[in-house]
Amino acid sequence: MSTVKLLFGTGNQAKLSAMRSRLKKLGIELIGLNDLKEEGKSIPEVAETGRTPLENARLKATAYYEVFRMPVFSCDSGLYFEGVPDEAQPGVHVRTVNGKYLSDEEMREYYAGLVKQYGALTATYRNAICFVMDENHIYEAMNPSMESEKFLLTDVPHSAIRHKGFPLDSMSIDMKTGKYYYDLAEDDLEQFAVEDGVLRFFEKILSADRG
């Protein structure tokens, strides 16, 4: 299997590591924005002004392609709660509240406050991806198959485990078992990972390309 080198348009090392592990089986070698920064390249600031995850993914992927002229994909997510008024829905602004970009700990504090206000929250991530191979080949997806399974968000974070870059995972509970995601067996946790949708996305593209 030949190796395909792609730029994942993110500076979040936790997300890069998780995606790199998942796409490795397809022969995809991922580099991230920090890798380019270490090479002395300037990373553009991309304003995520889209109203949906797909609009933001498109903004990032096209901007990075224009600068680096290499195949690049970007992902974006929106967080949505059942029974919460529109004005309190995070949507695409999961980390930014009232114009402030939150740290991991600030995120846990903010969302714990929402749980205290509304009760345990039934939540879903809606995910999108935009892949720019070149000017004439741009692939996008945002559909129900890329949504996370519903889960509960609690105001009591896991007592022992924190993963940098994924602050809300420590507050996420599997609705089927009542366990924190961090306490699930690795095989069980696979089904909740956002990377599953991205894996299927690239499987389809590479299968068509190699066919």
C-alpha cells in the first residue's frame, strides 16, 4: 500500500495523534500545523466565522491549501443539547463563550454550570470535514453518519483521568452503560470516536481513486 501524505489543519496535538492513529491503516501519513511551524513556516490565522461545522471546516481547509499548496483536510464540530434553548446551545462555539477562548479547565467549569442549570444534558456532536486535494478536487461531508452517539454530560468530572485537548471527555457518560467514557474498554470506546466518520470518509475517496 502506497503512503499518502496529508496535512491535518489543526494545531491540537491530541486531535492530531488520535486521527493519525486511526488513518494509519489506510496508508495515510498525517502532519499537523505545528510540524510546519517547526519547519519555519508561518501558519495563517483563520477566522472560524461559519454558522455550521461544515462552513468552518471549509474555511480552514481552503485557507491552508492556498498557503501550503498540499492536500489538506480540516474538521469542525458543533455540540448540541436536548432541552436547552437556542441561545444556550454551544453549536460551533464549543470553546468560545462570549468571545473568550476557554482553557480546558475553564471549559469544564462552564459546562458544569450548564448542567447545574438544566440538569444532566443529553448531548450530540455534529461533525464535518472538508478535504482539498487540489483546486479541482474538493470533498466535503456533514451527515448523520458522522454524528456522535448521544451521551450524557455531567457536572462531576472523572475523578482520576484528564486528557489534554479533550476536556469534555472527562464529563461524558455513555448512556448505555452509565460509565464515564474513560472507564469503557478500548474496544467499546472506539464506536464513540469522531475519527470513525473521518475514516469512512477517506475509505470512500481512496477506494474510488485507487479503483
